[in-house]
Amino acid sequence: MNLNLHLKVWRQASPNAKGSFQDIEARDIPDHASFLEMMDIVNERLIADGKEPVAFDHDCREGICGMCSMVINGRPHGPERATTTCQLHMRKFRNGDTIWIEPFRARAFPVMKDLMVDRSAFDRIMAAGGFVSVRTGAPQDANALPIGKEVADAAMDAAACIGCGACVASCKNASAMLFVSAKIGQLNALPQGQPEKHRRTLGMVRQMDKEGFGNCTNQYECEAACPKDVSRTWIASMNKDFAVASGREALLASARERSEGD
Amino acid sequence: MLDSKIPSGPLSEKWSKHKRDSKLINPKNKRKYTVIVVGSGLAGASAAASLSELGYKVKCFCFQDSPRRAHSIAAQGGINAAKNYQNDGDSIYRLFYDTIKGGDFRAREGNVYRLAEVSANIIDQCVAQGVPFAREYGGLLANRSFGGAQVSRTFYARGQTGQQLLLGAYSALSKEIASGNVQMYSRSEMLELVTVDGHAKGIITRNLTTGKVEAHAADCVLLCTGGYGNVFYLSTNAMGCNVTATWRAHKKGAFFANPCYTQIHPTCIPVSGDYQSKLTLMSESLRNDGRVWAPKKKGDNRHPSQIPEDERDYYLERKYPSFGNLAPRDISSRAAKEACDDGRGVGPGGRGVYLDFSEAIEKFGEQTIRERYGNLFDMYERITGENAYKQPMRIYPAVHYTMGGLWVDYNLMSNLPGLHVLGEANFSDHGANRLGASALMQGLADGYFVIPTTIANYLVTQKPGAITTDNAEFKRALEDVNARTHRLLNIKGKRSVDSFHRELGLLVWEKCGMARDFDGLTSALEKIPALRDEFWNNVNIPGSGEAVNQELEKAGRVADFLEFAELLCLDARHREESCGGHFRSEHQTEDGEAKRDDANFTYAAAWEHTGDFSKPSLHKEELQFEEVHLAVRSYK
Ligand SMILES: Cc1cc2nc3c(=O)[nH]c(=O)nc-3n(C[C@H](O)[C@H](O)[C@H](O)COP(=O)(O)OP(=O)(O)OC[C@H]3O[C@@H](n4cnc5c(N)ncnc54)[C@H](O)[C@@H]3O)c2cc1C
Ligand code: FES
């Protein structure tokens, strides 16, 4: 079956330009098409009419690279639970629907053009501690460090995050806590992550604040918007790890002061 | 002229010997060298991180908005390693042999043995980084089986192995970015290779955010830019995958080897309409539990549940009893095509066969199957609207991987001094067909373990920092790139970039896809130049070059595919044999299997650009088999 849809698409020429919604009639859209294929069809028609196509980020179109974004009818990645925009299919819409399409909005994610935003803040947070400091070389045999299945599974649950930023876009405070806590949580859960646990937690949380992400006020819209079902419980464990790490930091600092006073 | 530089001595000692004989650069001097790494997939990220750890200054580039989004992220099934954790008789030699045989005896023994040798280190490295591989209750690593092997040597992280390995490599890269030793350039596309006196000394990039065209100089260049599967338009590759970096290098003198070795993956979701933008893989790991079948009767369009057991043809089990549903990809793909050509295909257009889990669900329960493949079943349902727990999946082969790539020697250096090529972008390890779970292994082997040793062999011959962007070659290359962009933007024709890409894709899929023949290839070779001409006269690219312009980005890539496609078909036409993924209908056995011609084609075909796309010049690297005996590849 084919659908006729009314699109209201955010158009913004450049980061500093003023944006607005443009009305686009999307006629005759096959319901087996994906949402991005619908956008492709729309763009082909815009080009044929001598107009500029709508810019949007995408790459894998399999729901794994985290490149696609878009707020669809007010929800990051649209209405389907645990589904990225690229995996959303038009059979989930009805003939005659009006669809609002906007970029992810957050101070830390400036709009670049139309539906594209700059999410490089996430990379900077990762560089502030999202790793285990091992050099390439010959570490011990992988099976010399048994890790219980439950621990490995939990780490994998956190590691499933695709870094898309839907959590930020869904939060009224534009908080990045779900992303950051999943990243910290994966490594802090594993034995390999223990030596740098405190450093990592402090570094990443502070970088997150520096980037201008808001605070978490326990609304948990992030969890509902996450295309990979990352659980909000990671936020609680991050808060705990952060409290321990900053307490420890304060203790060490005062100990240092004392020893310097001697 | 083509010296593969394979070290002498027994196969199992070549790599150790080479490591011993390789040059060293002292730590103080390493800091003086700059290395450009184009690509941040498994190959690029692992290389950039490891070289930076050694002390080299690294500049790393990718076209996505973050290095973590490279196409490697999409790999699902797993990564091979000869750990023999299952005690099922695996060994370095067996992984080596399976890979050589899987590649239909068209890969280099020395390279493949090295790959098998370092495979075990990869797993150790990744675990140390915190990659959450699947584990057993005892806390040890779990394994699964993949096609073309009779042992369980595949390590995995649910259905997201590539993601987890890439995030591991990206975390190592992030650590080096933080140290200030790696400078990362995201949303930057390489549009030209710069050579100075025949040596690769830099690249020209376009900043995809600002449109600014920039020159970058270095002491050597690593291309880790992935495969060219998107020449077919529809493939399992991400939308941005392209041949631009390697093709530009080819036009600057680098030889392109075996472009006709392309892999068609047997288990993908079939095409559903002409709006289709990509095809989605259903991981090969599914064939551990799924059984492939087609109806025995032609045109049988009953619902699969209505087709009784004795009217089903489990054709892989029938034809290849010892490997069954785990027959290698090329063989399984052709068997699916055969069934459909025979009028026994299912679903829209009759281009599909069934992958059936009912028996496994009955045996292990739905919950177990859900645990093993839940995310794949979910993805299948999102795309097709069908529930694969209740009815079999419909699958059909699709373009997936490219074994061909830039020619490299044992040091991973191309014939252009200084130009190194890693991962899917090179040609070296998979011969005419790649086994499942071996691409991740190769990308990480190249980046973590091979290049950190071999790069010094080139760098010691160079004075660090001798070439800067002030060199006239950089100016010339910048002008070339700007002129090309200007030309593209000013065609202002009638057809969109995608329309050309689709037309090209369909043409090469039909004439140079799962089965090829001389006449079909000849007709493609007539049509490609005409389509290319039309592109350069009639493509329509709105907007300017001074800002984000995704149509311009695509146009540059499609322009290169339009040139590359000709080489692809020429190589396929010249190789008068069938081997691995290259199936020439004229060359098959009586029961339809690929028929190699070892007397005449036991070589890698390395093509040199001559300025005339229809007349590249051929260089042959004869493959020497010292260890294995060239045999008919049988999975029966
Ligand atoms: C759906 C799917 C599933 C797969 N599953 C498996 C599996 O289970 N096991 C397995 O072993 N293999 C699998 N493969 C194959 C494997 O994923 C790839 O072969 C491998 O990841 C390629 O890695 P790479 O580092 O060579 O390149 P890529 O990961 O493709 O990285 C290419 C990099 O180059 C950059 N780049 C490209 N062109 C340019 C340019 N012009 N300028 C600047 N940057 C550029 C990109 O930005 C990117 O960073 C799968 C492939 C697909 C498509
Ligand atoms: S395009 Fe990769 S997740 Fe959507």
C-alpha cells in the first residue's frame, strides 16, 4: 500500500541561520519503505524541482552506527520502542498522517544544517577516560581472566549503546547521563576497568559538565527514547561511583596538603 | 616488478623472522615522523592507536561524524581466532588451511599464515581493553561456528561483534587523542593522494562541514578505507562506503588487485522495491541453527507452513552433506540463485529462499533461540513486518564484501612507496572468497600487529618531515580537487546522483554479480563509459561547495564508481576461470561447481592505471604454494 503524508520538516541553512518548518507533501510512499527511504524519495523530488534536498545524517541504516538522528513527531527516532530512525518503517504510519521532523535539540548539539547536528561532545567525553589504558602488545591469555557470565552480560548491556544522542534529545534538561553512565558502567563493571575506575568516572563526568549538558532530574525520558534499551540503572551506579571517586579525591587532596605542611 | 617480499624460510617461521629482521626506529626519532591514517574502522583505528602508542605522530581521518561510526560497527557475527579453547582440534595451521581453501587457493600463503598466527593475540588484546565477548557460566570465552570450518573458533559479542571490537579500538584511539599524539579529523573526506617523486606523502581532504579543501603532509600514508561493495549500489555496506580513496590512489599509480573478487552473502533480506537504499544482512551465524530450503515444486506459492516436509528441498544439506548449512558463502549464494533461476524461489519476484528455525525452536525452545539471535529476529521483523519465530525467514544473496583491493606486499605497502593499505581496502588475505568472521580478524591483525612492525621498514629510508604542504605537488593536487568540484557543481543537468548510482549498480549486478560470462561483461563494458559520459553531462547537484552538501559528497563517490566499474568488469572478463566469488558461467564442472584453471590463473592480477580506463596494464604476481597442495575445493 502507498501512503500520502504531510511533512513538516525543519530547514536551517547553516549553524547560525534562523530555521523554520517547511511543508512538504510526500505522496505515494510505499509502506515497505524505511523512514529514511521515504526521505530519499522526498529528496529526489526536491532535486527534480530544482530545490535543495533535506540534509540528514545516516550511514549504516541497520540501527547500529548511531549516525541517524531526527526527532519525529516529538520523539527522538520516532514512535517505535527501541528502534532507530533508519529502522523505522512507513507501515507504522497511516495514510494522511502529518509528520513533524526536527533535529535533535540540545545546547551541546548545535544544528549544522537542517536535521544534522554536531555530536562531537560525545567524542570528547570518551577521550576524558572512556578507555582502559593498555598498550597494544601481548597481554595475558584472554582466558586467564575468567569473568562471570552475569558480569559480562551486564557490561554488554551497557556497551550496546550506539552513541546516537537520543537520550540527550529526549531530556528536557538535555542531560547526557544515560550515555555517559553506560560508557562508564561498562568499564567500571569489568575487572579490566578497576585500576582507572575513579579517574575515569571523574574525568568523564567533568567533561560532560564542561560540554554544557544539563543535569538529570530523574524524568527518565532517556530510557524510553533509547533505541538500544540501555537501562537508567546505569545512572544510579554512575552517581554512586562519582560520589566515591570525588570523596576519595577530596581525602587524597587533604592528605597531600597535610603532608606538604610537615 | 611485483615483489611480494615474503620472507624466506619455513612458513611457520616467516613472521618471526620478519619481525626480527625489520628495522627499528629509536623512540626519540619516532616522534619526528608523522603518519596519515585514512579511516577509523577496525583497521584504521587499531593502526592509529598502536602507532601513536609507539610514539609516531598520527593524523587520522574519517567521513562520519565520529570515528566510532565506521562501517566495521555493523559486523554482526563474530571474529575468528585459532585459540582452540574448545579443544576441537583447531590450530594455527588449520585456520590457515581453512582460509586458503576458503579463498579457493588464490591468496598468498605467507600472509594468510601470519593472519592465523596473530589471530590469538587479537582476542587477548580486545579482552584487555574491556570488549565484552560472550562468556560461558564458568567465566571463559564462548565460541560459535561459522561457514567453511568444522571447528568452533568464532568469538562474538551477541549479534554486535563488530560494534564491540570497534568500540574497543575507538577507546584505544580516544586514549591517544587525549594524549595529544593523534589528531582526529572527523567529517573529512580524502579526495586525492599526493605523491612526491613517486612516494605517497600526503592527502587532500574536504571538510564536510565547511566545505574547506585542505592539504595534509606526512612521512607516509595508510589507507584503511574499507571495501567497494557499493559499486553495486545495493549491498549490505553502509551508505557512505566508497572506492574514492583507493581509486584516487590507483590513479596516482597504485596497482588495484583482483577487483573481480567480490563476495555475495547468502543470507540477506530480499529486495522489496525500487526505493530500496540498502540490503540488510542476516548474520551467517544464523546458519548454525537455521536450515535453508526451497520448495521442490516450481512456482509453489503455498504458505511455507503448508508445504510438507517431503516437498521441501534442503538443498545445502543435500548437495554438501559434510558442511550442510554451513557451506561457504560463495557456494551457498550460488545454490540459492540456482534454486530461484529454476523457478523455485519464494516471496516477491521469486527471488528468495527460506531460512527455517522451526526445528531448532522445537529442540532448544524459543527462549534459547531468542537469546542467541534475538536482535536479528527483531531486525527482520522491523524490516519485513514478519515474525521469524512463527514462519521461516526469506533470504536472498546480496553484495557484502570485496576481497579485491589495492595490491600490497608483506609489509602492507603498495607498489607506491610510502602508501600502505590495511583492512578490507587491500587485497591480500582472502583470495577469491572470504570466510565468515575473518574480515574483523584481518582488519585488527593489520592494524594492531602487522603495521606497527612493518612501517619502520619504509620510514627508516625517509628523512622525517622532509616534505611539507609547501611542495608544488600539494598545490597541484589542491587545484585538481577544486577544479573537479567546480566542474561537478556546474553541470547542472537533469538527473540526480542516486539515479546514476542505481543504474550503474543494477548493470554491474546483472553482468558482474553472482554469475558472469564473456558476452555479458562485454556489454557492461560498452555501457559503463556511456553512463559515465552522461553523468558528467547531465548530473544535477544543487547547492554550493562551501558548506554541507551531501549531494556533492555522493557525486564525487559515484563519479569514482563509474570509473572503477570498468576495471571491475575488465578484470572479471580477463579471468577465464571460476574461483571463489568469481563465477564464470563458461567455466563450471558438470554439477555446476566453480572450475579453476590453475595452470593459467594462479596469480594475483594487479592493474596499473594508464590514463585510458579501457586499457589498464596487467601485472601478475604468481602465487607460490610451498605448503599446501592445490586441490579441488570440496565441501561435499
Ligand atoms: C553488515 C555486515 C556485517 C559483517 N559482519 C562481519 C562479521 O561478523 N565478521 C567479520 O569478520 N566481518 C564482517 N563483515 C565485514 C567487516 O565488517 C568489514 O570487512 C570490516 O569491518 C572492514 O573494516 P575496515 O577497517 O577495513 O573498513 P571500515 O570499517 O569500512 O572503515 C572505513 C573507514 O574509512 C573511512 N573512509 C572511507 N573512505 C574515506 C575517504 N574517502 N576519506 C576519509 N575517510 C574515508 C570511513 O570513514 C571509515 O572510518 C561484515 C560486513 C557487513 C557489511
Ligand atoms: S543509520 Fe546507522 S543507526 Fe541509523
